[in-house]
Amino acid sequence: ARIGYYRSDTMLVRPVGLLLSLSTARSSLGFTSSRSIIFRRSAPSSSSALRMPAATPSQNGDAAGVATATATTAKATNSKSAMPTPPIPRREEDRYVLAGKLAPTDVGYADSKGKPLVRQSDSSTETLLDPPIKVPDPYGWMRDEDRSVPEVLDHLRAENAYTEQLTSHLDGLRTDLYEEMLAGIKETDHTVPTPQGDYLYYTRTFEGKSYKSFCRAPLPSSSSSWI
């Protein structure tokens, strides 16, 4: 028996067929077709040339599926490109802060008003690093305690606008959740004072404000007067 080329019009692999992979076909026969080659032991056909099968309904359906997938991908790409771009703050790569024990002449020893910065809490038993080490601080320029630096304020407004664009579809849900949680909170309130040293420390919250206030008061001479 001779080895003849065989392709069915429906591209079905017969049990008597032998399917060779593309790499095997290329290495043994020199074919460059991207399709697999099917062989079987049979008498040669009247035409020794390889016949390309006619398009079948199945293949036409596959082509339509490919076209649909391509259109879906293009639509997803366009949708992704329409997404807002998040604001990216600049970096100051040469900026740093010193961590450890500082001398009055060191950078970062005092704030912009000349007041020495607190390096650690009074109750800490750990010793400060001596000599201090440099810690990268590329976004340190955004530190604005007075909320007065125009560049910082502009970036914060851009971030707020970006967030609103991404979450605008959640406005109704956000309002419902906020009102539900607020209904179970006593907005104007304070914590139980805690004595430490000569003072009482506590926090207070106020209606309509987002953040609590940290407070202290002189400790009365008699403990019974404030319990």
C-alpha cells in the first residue's frame, strides 16, 4: 500500500487516519501550511494534488464567531480607552527625611515655624538611631498642614474628581448606606476620660464633622470630683 494524502470535506479524523503535528509535517515533508496534515494508508486518488475543502456551514459559523469575538474585543478596548486617567503626582527622588537623633542644624529638626519636631513619644523606652539614617520621601512635597499650597490642593481636587467619575453609578447606594449607618450613631459624643499624669485625656465627636477631636483637661485634685 502507498501513503496517500487524504482530507475529508468535513475535516473529520477517521479512525484509520494518522494525524501528524505541524512540526512533524514540516520537518519530514517540508510543508509550510499552518493546517495539520492527515494521512491514511490507501490507494492514491486520481489527483495527487492536495485538495482544499470547500467552505462548510460549520466553518462559516466559525468565521462568524471570530468576527463577533473581534468586535467584542474592539468594543472592550474602546471602553477601556474611555476610562478616566488617574492623576499621578510628581516624585522628588532626591527628597528624604532623617530618622533618628537629630542636631538643631540637621534637616527636619524643626517645622517651618522653627518648632522642634517630636522624635518619639515620652513613654517610649527605645533609643533613637544615632547617627540618623535617610529615609526616601519622594512625595514629601505634598505635606501641607495649612492646606495652602496650590499644587497640593489642585492634586487633591483632581483625585476627588477622578473618584467621582469612577463611582458616580453608586450615588444612590452610597447615600442609603451613609444614612443607615448614621442613624445608629450618636454624632455629638465623647469618650470616658483617661487619667495620665496631671491631665485627663479623651476624644470628642461633633455632629456634621468627619473627624474626632483629641482633648485633655487638668486632673482635679480629688478623683471623686470627675468620676
